[in-house]
Amino acid sequence: MNSIAPRIAEELSVREAQVTATLNLLADGATVPFIARYRKEVTGGLDDTQLRNLEERYLYLTELESRRQTILDSIGEQGKLTEALKGEILGADTKGRLEDLYLPYRPKRRTKAQIAREAGLEPLADAILADPGQAPETLAAGYLNPEAGVEDSAAALDGARQILMERFAENADLLARLRTFLSENALLRSSVETGKAAEAAKFSDYFEHHEPLAKVPSHRALAMFRGRKEGFLQLALVMDPEEKPGDPHPCEAMIASHWQIRDQGRPADTWLGTTVRWTWRVKLLTMLQTDLLNTLRESAEKEAIAVFARNLKDLLLAAPAGMRPTIGLDPGLRTGVKVAVVDGTGKLVDHATVFPTAPQKRTREAAAVLADFARRHAVELIAIGNGTASRETDAFVAEFLADNPDIAAVKVMVSEAGASVYSASATAAAEFPDLDVTFRGAVSIARRLQDPLAELVKIEPRSIGVGQYQHDVSQADLSRQLDTVVEDCVNGVGVDVNTASAALLSRVAGLNSSLAGNIVAHRDNEGRFHNRKALLKVSRFGPKSFEQAAGFLRVSNGDNPLDASAVHPESYPLAEAIAERNGRSIRSLIGDSRFLKTLNAADYVTEDSGVYTVRDILAELDKPGRDPRPEFKVAQLRDDVHTMKDLQPDMVLEGTVTNVTNFGAFVDVGVHQDGLVHISALSDTFVKDPHSVVKAGDIVKVKVMQVDAERKRIALSMRLTDSAADYAEGSPRGRRGDSATRSPGKGRSHRPQQRDAGKARQPEGAMASAFANALKRD
């Protein structure tokens, strides 16, 4: 930790003491939400994002140090660890640099170069490289060794070339320069595999595509990698779109320059030039291309995971409609609409199947069932899943409410993403062991309207479908990132210990599924918790768990009003002291904003509690247990728009943002197919990151720009002054690049920005320019 803490502090622009204190807390088993909320004095006020970055960086640097020591030990055992090499290894700041330095010393199978060395040909290689003025064939005649298979000069020269090729290809400094050059100057070219154009139609945008490697956005990179994985695309790094195998390459010039090889007409210059060319084509081209494409994939995956995480956070923190009696409708056609009624606590109280849609259209019977449920259970909300037959069901409910004015329920279209996954899950089976799986989805739809966070935590985050190419990224990294998002959201909102499910409780800092199950079992057997201290009676709920979890668990209407707030029990004495010094009770202080604003936090600082803690206590007394989520709103869908056929150019609609990617936002306007607002159509001003304009769950107004029914693509604009006619003509304010792209979360293809390679070339050609740049660097 001694060498790592200063580096992390510098990278994150914080003090070393903050890093060291945080690492000590993490090592002691503290969770990030707990540290961020209740150990601000210790960390100097680091927030949860800083803490996550610190933790991630610490893990990387710890692995780096471990690998560094392994490499030092390995080279040392070989007797080849010089002071200069040791200094380079100790100074390596990335895993890639470490591996480049280790490359010549890594144990490997006998190579042609090793065999040549064993045959005594290394001095020959050194002699030719040192003095190109000597004829290679003449020098080679002195190194014949029939017993080792070197029977003539040609064999000797071949062995010498293998030695130099390996030496050239394993030089860490040269490798670093080549990687940098390619990453900054190479083009990524994709092409369709021969004879597969027809079956690869969904990747047609990439049949003849190229763009600078350094500028490939994550969604296009992942689309191309998917095409290659499925056997439809070939990917290659080139310097020129028309480059062919065997063309001269600027990296060859860089290799020659590094080893001071120049063609001056000397006897060995041609031989050395061929050695350089072979080094590039045989040793380095494939290796560096693989490395750089892997780096691109890792970067694209990291960005895709970040996009998924942001969208998931927005969805989890979507506005709750509140714990009110709700009817959940899971629409269907042939199998009917599944109806589930949940009360104000989310408990299932009734269910049925109705057939208001085609082919049966038993609307009168369905209306009677809904009316009975609504009146008998005082229903206030009707949640309609947005899948198959959703608009037909929505129209039926609208007519039903119009015919029954005494039923004051509000209908809301709800995303049912992941509902089927939940229905068949072990969690759902445990909750409803006797309920048919088809009704569990309706229950989930109703509950996610009441409280999205409480219900969505029961579903595997990857199944919620708010990411781009989530199935193409590292599933371990994705799960780890999404788990932290869920953890932060749950702890940021807080959990009512007397109503929360085991799935929700398991996401509280310091708890796991086992402890969460014990809490629910204790609650079922002993009744509700009246205070936080009662948690210590739960089986295996010890002091450490209590310390980590108590502040995030709420006890409403309990013995102590502070139990319903985010004030940690360890700070109760301080809160009570603040009240006592002002001649007030805790209960009378709560909600008295005018008085609380007159208090100076610094006046109540103690040896154990700093100003951060006092400020948090005063904020909680002002609004105890405040829910950070926004106010609940509903998109008003047009009654005359049910399918894509109903959409018309320039039609203005209201919809809900379902997914935000790096290239735009997808919006549900109620036609069973999300439309895309391309990044260029999100605002009248330049937008670098779509997340800065919209987030999942937002209600937005959009204008229809184009409808492609055959490919199920809808282009939308949030700039209501845009014209569909301009879009069709491809004006600057119309069609741009990815604007017809479909939702990546549903396995759809992407349309890349097409680039005019000719415009990017200099008069002498891209290849010649690249050569010149390479030589200038040398």
C-alpha cells in the first residue's frame, strides 16, 4: 500500500491521507455506501464515485505489483536481471509495459531463433547488424555447423535472420512506439466474408467500412466485433482503405530506423531490409493488430458497461407512484390479459384472466372483472405492460375508465422488461409458490409502478435491457458494475425493514441474501420491528452487520423517530445533544426547517463527530428519510397512435425514454417499437454526451422524422422545429449517421457514419503520408 497510495492520490487529485484511510476502511470490511455516508470525516468527504474509482484502481495496481514481482523473480532465476532492466521493470506503470519488458525472458517453447543460437549463429547475426559493409554470404561461410543442421551459408543466414527477427520483435521501447503509432494513425477496416453477404444482411453497414481506429465509438466497435464473432465480417488495421497484403508499411520504416538500418547500397543492406520486412509481417503485424483490437474491445466494453450502469441507475431511481392499491395488466392476445391486484403494501389480493382484445374481444366481461376489482380494493392505479397487445389493452382501459367515472384510477404504461425473467425465477417461486407463472408477471408490473427500485432489484440487472450490446461484453465485469449500481441506489434511497422483500434487503450495505432471509423470517415470526436495536435479535445479525446496515434500514412509526431517518444509531447521542442544547425534543425538531437553518454545524462538532456528520444530522432532521427520487409523472400517449402504421412524418408525440446510448436516446411512443433520437437531434446546441440531456424514465416530446416499417426503425427528433422533409433530403439538420439505428439492447444492427476516404487523404496518398510521419518521429 505504501507505493500505491501516493499514486492513487495523484491520479484522483486527492490527498494521500484520504486514500490510505479509505483503503484501511475497505480492508476492515467496510462497504462503499457506508464509508461514503458515515465516514466522511475519515475520508475527507470522498463521495461514492470517488470511492468506487479508488477501489477499482487499488485492485488494478495491486495486481500490477504482484505481476511485477513475479517477473522480477522469473528473470532473476534466469540470471539475466541487470540493474538497468530492473529499473525499467520497477518503472513500468501498466501491465502492457510490464509484459513487453518480460517478452524476451518469458519461458517459451524452443523457437527457430533459440535453435539458431544453440547452433552458434548469434555472433553472425551481430556481425551483419554491426557492419552492413560486409557481404552476408562471406561472413556466413565461417559459421557452418553440419552437426547442428547448418550445412551451408543459406542455412546460416536463415538462422541469423531468425535471431534478429526475434530480437527486433521483442524490444519493449520499439513495441511501445509501434503501438502508439498504429493507435493514432491506423484505420479499422471491416469487410464481409466471401459468399456471406446475403446471410450477413444485418451487418451490411460494415461490408465496406473504414474509420480511424482512435475514433471508433463503442457501439460501432461492438457491432463489428459481433459480426466477426458470428463469422460474417473480417477486421483489419490498415494505413490506407485500399491497402493490400504485401504493400510497404510505415511500421517497417520505424523498425529499420530504431535499429539504424538504412539502404545505402552496402552488401548487407538488402538482407537487413528483408529481415525488417519479415519482422513486421511475420512477427509483429498479427500480434500488434490483435493487441490493439483487444484494447479497442476492452475500451468499448468498458464504455458499454458504463452506459448500461447509467441507464440502470436512472431506471432504478425512477419516480415511484407510491404504495397505493394497483391493478397490474400483462397484455396478451390469444392467451388473454393477466390481471393482478396488489394492495398498498404490494401484497397480491386478487387475480384473473380477461379477454378484451382480439381474437375473443370479450370486452363487457373484462370490464366487469376490472370494475369489481377496482371498487372492491379501492384501486388507484392501473399499470399496463408495454409488450404485445399493450396499446389494444390501453385503449380498452381508457374506454373502461370513461364508462365508469366513479373509478378514479390512473392508467400508466409500464415497461415490462425483465418481467418474464422474474416470473420464472426462484425469487418469484418463493414469493408465490402456488401462483401460476403467467400471473407473476402481472404482479411485477403492478409493483414496479408502485416502487420501481423495490421490484427491479429482484431481476438480474442484465435482463432489464437498458444497455448497448450487453451480451457482447465481459459478463463478469458487467455483473460487478451493475451490482455496485444497485447497491448504491438501494442504499441511497433507504429500505423500510418492515416491508422490504428479502431481495431488496440483500442489497443493503453489510447484508447478504442469508441475513436478508433471516430478517424476513424474524419479522414473520415475531412481528414488525419497533426500533433498529431489535435487529440485533435477528439470527447472525452481529455488531459489524449492524454498524454497516443500520443507517440504511428505516423503521417507520417506531419507538424512536430517528429510526425512520438516515441518521446512524452511533450518532443518536449527538442528535439528542443538539436538541437538548436548544431546549427541544427530537420530535419537535424534525421538520422545523426555519429553526434548523439557524443552527451552525460547527457549534456542535465533538471529538468523535466532525462537521460533515453534524451537517448530515441537521439535514436529516429537516427532512427525515427524504426520498431522493423525482416526482411521479406519466407520458400522455395519443389515442390515435397504436402501431408504426399510425405514425406520420412531423407528428409530435409524447413518450418515455427507455434507453440512452452514446449515439442517442430511444423513446417509447406507444407503438411496440422504440424510436431513436440521434445525438444530433437531442438539442439545438452541441451535445457531447446524450446522458447530459436525457435519462431513462424521462418524459419527452418528440417529432417523427422517418418511419421504416420494413426494418422497424423510427427516427425521432427532440428539436420540434425540425422538418421530416429536411431529414429525408439529408440536410444538415436532418439525417445524420446513426439516426436510423435500432435499439442495441435487442440485438439490432447499427448504421455507421460513412466517411469519404478521399477527403481524408493528402495529395501524395495516406500511405506516403504515414511513411513521412513515421520517419519524422525517428
